[in-house]
Amino acid sequence: MLRKQLLLFLFLLTASLTAWAHAYHASIMDVRYNAQKQQLEIALKVFTDDFEKALSTGRPASIDLEQSPKPLVTQLTTDLLRRQLAFGTRAGETLPLQLLGMQKESDAHWLYCTVKLTKPLTSFNLRHSLLLPTFSDQMNIVNVEAGGKKQSLLFRDGEEEQKVSW
């Protein structure tokens, strides 16, 4: 009897710790406007398990960022970013996003990208719906550094598009 109670206690403890360990869905993105290079430089941090789930959607086998073939992971990541992140200088425009690489950090991954620009900017439009199709409670925090100013924005369900000015 004592053994059954102990097993039940351990099961419940494990279940509650698992839920507590990752009870929210969020990403953080740093965007820096580099006027000299005429580009936006982007560093995006996502929880690994959330990102793998989004990459695996509609696929016959789950994607593992460390175990799946690197060219496949790169292609799926690029496709997902281009669908769910859009930078533009005017409404409806989408500038090309280039994935430079990824870096693992304990339970998260950093994704590094650039957006090349054709002219100097004082503003840009951003549509940021990353992981929203996978997690309706997803919150995407964006920190922008441009024109000597720093500002932060929050993107979530129903609030996926914003204009950033400096």
C-alpha cells in the first residue's frame, strides 16, 4: 500500500513539475537597424520544444533540432520564419528574410537572420505571428534598437502587426 502511494505521489509530482517547467509560450526577438550595412539584424530566441512542435506540424515524423538532418532543419526553419515573420517598409510589402544560423542554449535556440534594405529607414512594418498557429497563447516580445532609440513591442493573437518608427 505504501509503495502504491509513493508511486502515485511521484507520478503526480513529475506531472506537476513538467507542467510548471514550461507553462507559457513566448519568444523574444532583438532587431537592430544597421544603417551602415543597410540591413536589419535579427536575433530570435525560441523554446526548443515549442519550435520543434511547430516545425513538425504536418510532417510524417517529428523534427528534432539536434538529430534531424541539418539541411532539412534549415529549410523548414527558413520556410516557417518566412511564413510567420514579415518585415516591410510599407503595408503589404515583405522584404526577403535570410536565415544566417542557429545556436543551442539549454532549453532554447537562437536564430540569427538579416533583412537587406534598399534605402535608409526611419520606420518599418512588422507582422510577427511566430508559433501562433501552434500555440494560441503565444506571446512574441520584440526589442528594437534603431536611430539611437530602444523600444519594446508585444505581439500576440489578434495583435500580429505593428509599425515601428524612430
